[in-house]
Amino acid sequence: MPSRVTAAPATRHKNLGHCSLIATAPGAAPSCLATLRAGSPDGVFVVDAQQRIVHWNDIVHTLLGYAPDEVLGRRCYEVLAGHDAAGRNVCQRLCREVRCAERGQSAPDRDVLVRARDGRRIWLHIVSLLLTLPCYDEPLIVHLCRDVTKEKHAVRIFDVLLGLLSEHVEHSEHV
């Protein structure tokens, strides 16, 4: 069953139709998204069905260096330029997360190597959830992200050491 968050309708607000939430800017995500930063140690960004960023919280700003005014309205794949461990481009038009959302499903978690504003490459563990609001025709995709760069590097170092140890043991058996 897909993960969903649903807001109940209440009153009518300008440009939003029947919605209990007030938007922060024309075409932007409702202000309830600002509360996502309050209870989470994770970076949070939200995209609409066209993959435009409609919310970017302070934590993801700190992680990646992009201020909200630099990314709001831009396509997520243009900002993040993410790849998987095999170097495949995963942040792209109609990515897996969007295809899952079109079917009413949340995509599985994944680790993505993204580009920070200063050019650094950072590994993010990304969890994607659908957010259904009565004031949007289509679900929004909420991305919760956490920096896992140190963990990824530690695993890589462990793999190298394990390979060296394996070579040493194999060489020792032949002597």
C-alpha cells in the first residue's frame, strides 16, 4: 500500500480552490509543507507532477548549498543531477519516482549521488512519499533526504580492504 499524507479540505483560498492550506506563493506548495522541517532531521524537498520543486527546506539548503529562491520552480533533475552507484543517471525527466507516483505508488528508497552548489558530490539516502492535497490535481512527491556520504565512503574502504585481505590470503595459500 503506498504511503500517503492527505489534508482534509476546509475553506476556500485564492488560487487554490477548496483547500484547508494557504500557499506560500502563487503556484507554490501549501504552507503545511513548511512544517515538514519542524519534526525531521532530514532535508525535505517537494516536487509537483512536472518535477518542479515547490518546497525546499532549510536542512536540504544546508546540505546542498542551494537557497530556496535558487531552486523553487526549477526541475529537480536539473538541480540534483543525481546518479546511482553504477554511474547511471537517475535524476531525469520521468524518473522512477514520477512513474511510481503516476501509478499512485511511492518509489522504493535509494541512495543517489547528487551535485551540491559548490560542485561537491554528496550521497543522499532518499525516501519518496506521495502527498495528496485537495488543492492539487495530482499528488506531490515529497523527498526526505539524509547525507550518507561518510557511510558510502566507509563501505568503499571496507570493500577495498576486504579485497586486499582476500588477495593476501589467496597468495599465502599458494606459497
